[in-house]
Amino acid sequence: MRCTVLIVDDNESLAENLAELLEDEGFDTRIATNGPEALELLDGLPSPRLLLTDVHMPGMNGVELLKKASSEHGLRAIVITAYAHDDLLAEAERGGAAAVLTKPLDLDALTRLCTDVCGCSE
Amino acid sequence: MTLLQEMQLYIGFGSADAEALAALLPHARPHFEAFTEAFYAAVLSHPNAHRAITGGPTQVTRLRRTLEAWMEEGLQGPHDEAWFARRARIGRMHVRISLPQQYMFTAMNLIRRGLQHVVAEAFEGEARLRTQDAVDRLLDLELAIMLHTYREDSETKMRTQERLATIGHVSTSIAHELRNPLGVIESSVYLLRRRLAPLAKPVAKHLDRIEGQVRSSANIITDLLEMARSRSALRVHTSIEPLVRETIEQMQEASRAAQGVPIHHEVPPGLVAKVEPGLLARALANLLDNAVAAVAAGGAIAVRVWKDEHGLHICVEDEGPGFEEAILEQVFEPLVTGRAKGVGLGLALVRRICERHGGEVHAQNRIEGGARVIMSLPSGPEAS
């Protein structure tokens, strides 16, 4: 069963690159550029699925999205941030993030992580 | 009214004092050497004051000459603006070598006492009183000038701090924003490698180049963001040899410039210290980065590590041209650089990292040529 990764980043180019990379590795992907759009997409998203979200986005931030997605949809999530703020990272972990990655991203590590998290979700 | 005139007026220093001091000079001069002796014995007996004098016996000999000339000029006069300017320059040197002012005060009092002894022996009656007053006023004036230079320095430091705080706010948000486009470039290169495989040599060369440059941009951003953080180091017991070896290896892997450079390291086997390993590796990488740039025209680099009762010491030496003397005192200030390229963050971050460990860092030029930087980190709260 292919795992679907919902990629959320307000930088569309980065989101598309991540999608291309993950599709190479055998994942299905969807892209959203903000939180509300992501939540809408989640409704129709087949399992197994995984949320890969940036933290800093206008409107709803990644941590808020993560909390909603994990409480309402039981979704596993990987959080990406350009800001290595300790308190925010701690909040993401408390909010149920399976992992928190900081930019610059190690792309090999990211694909391995997606495989691991998808493998043990739902 | 000039600052000197204002100080003289406040202290009540006038031409009568200048005359009395000039009359004292021939009596006092034979004692200058003994005063100087006592002065530096006092300074050197305080560990904190001693630390400010890094040049060893040669520097002390030079400083003693300066002090003798200083006493000569103090008594001789004329106590004019040029005299004031020379005084302030000496004061600024004390500030620059970070001689704590309380030691300067107590040491100055030795000179005051010494001169008063001479007055008591050489003069009697009215002349003795007049000369005693003149010595006190002169030394008060000297202290006022010293204090002025220290205040001047702390004001400059405060202005720099404010400026940096503003720059800091702006640049950290820019730094964060830059991580996004860099992330796009990085992931696009990653994908290009896959799409174009097997890579023709010239294509691979350019992809390597883009990746290398993206990595150095990312490093600048990381340095900048680390500079802005203020939490103290999260110290854990760390094996130092692997940390040093891996930092050197990563450096040689990532930077083409470092590949041909012999980098020796000498770390006592099994040495463990309480440090934040990520931060220490970052500081060492920055020092190595500078050293590699310095030996571009040839030469080797050596990393030596040792531990003593003061803590852990990490010394990086190179055989390059050394630091420019003019900026040697300021190489750890942010935005100061001796390199044509570079923003002047690398060494500033090294100092920041040392400070976050409660330690310090010093730069010097080696007598045999090349630069030497020593990071000293005190042992953590519990013995390690």
C-alpha cells in the first residue's frame, strides 16, 4: 500500500521539490500552501498518510495544523522549521510530531524518516 | 572649556601645583625604578590583572619604561592638551588589554604613596605642604583621566551593543527567510543529480559547485543565528579526540580548499570534557576555516588540545601570514575581518561560543610566523 504524504509549505517551489523527491521514493503526494487548505485536503486523503509541514506560514502555523491534524484525523506528522527555536520545537514535539527537522534539510534523512513514519502509522 | 580644563578646575590643579611638581622631579627621579618595581609587583600579584598582560617579561619591561616616562611627564608638565592626549592614549591601552580598573586604582595609589614619601624626605614646612597637595592633585587628575578613558570605552561598547542588537533583529529574520530559497536550490540540485544520472563530468562539476556554495551560505546563516542565541551551553561529557578528528575530516570532505592542507591534531587519548559538542565543533570548524584560508599559499595547520586546572584548552595554529597587527585586538568583534571575503562572523561566533561555556578566546601572532588562537573553557559545574 502506497503511503500518501501531504506536504504543506507556503514556499510552493520547495513543496513541489519535496513532492517530486518523495514520489521518486514511491510515495503519493499532495501539496497545500497553507493550513486551512491542508485540513480540507485531509478529508479525502486515503490511508496510510503522513503530514509533512513547515512551521512558519501565514495564518495557521505548522504547529497549530499539526495539533488539529493529529487530534481530528489521528495523523502522524513530520515538522520542518527554518527557526531552531527551542520552545517551538518542544511545542511541536508535545503536539505529537513524530520528528522535527530543521532547515537546511538532509534530504536522504528526510526520505528515510518518511518511510519509517509511514511504516508504523495507522 | 575643554575636558582637561574642566577636570583641572574641579580638582583645583593650577600653575602653583605644576611648579611644585617640577621642583619635586629631581628628588623623585632616582626612586622611579623602585616605584615601577612595586607597581608591577602589585599588578602581577592579582590573577585577573596578571591575565591582562599577555606578553610576558618583554611586555612588562616595556610597560615599566612607559610608566617611568609617564611619571617623568606627570611631574615635568606642561599639563596641556597634548599631555592629556598622551595620558588618555595610555589609559585606552589599559582598557584595550582589559586591565580591570580596580587594579589600576590600587597600583596608582602605590605611586601616590611613593611620591609622598619623597616629598616628606625632601621638603620641610610650607614647601612640604604645598608639594604634598600638588602630588595629590596630580594623581587625582591622572585618575580622572583614567576613569574618563574607561567610561569612553564602555560608552563605545554600549553603542556597538545597541547597533548590533538592531542589526541582529533584522539579520536573523533575513537569515531565516534565506533558508527557504536555499532549500529550494539544494533540493533542486539533489533532484537534478538523479534526473541527469549518470552525470557527465562537467555537469557534475557545476552541481558540486552549486552545492558547495549553498553549503557555505547555509553555514553563514547558521553562524548568524547562533550569534543571536543567548542561552548558555548545554554541557555534556564529551570525548574530545573524536570531536576534533571528525571536525577536521568533515572540513576536508566539504571544502576543496582544505583537501590539500595538512591538518595535524594532538589530543590526549581518552580526554573527556563537559562541553556542548555541537557548539565546540562549530567553533573549531570556524577556526579551521580561517586557518585554511590563511595557508592558501602553503603551510600546515595544527590543533593541540590539553586540560589543566583551569579547564580545557584548544589551540589552532597555522603557518599563514598571521593576523594583521592593526586588527589583532578586534578580531573577535563582529563584522571585523582581515579577509577580502567574509563578513567577520566566524571568529565573533567562536568568542560567543567560548563565552557561552563561561570561557574565553585569545588570538596572537606566533614568533615563528602564522596565527595562533586559543580557546579556554573552564571545567563545567561538576568535575569531569
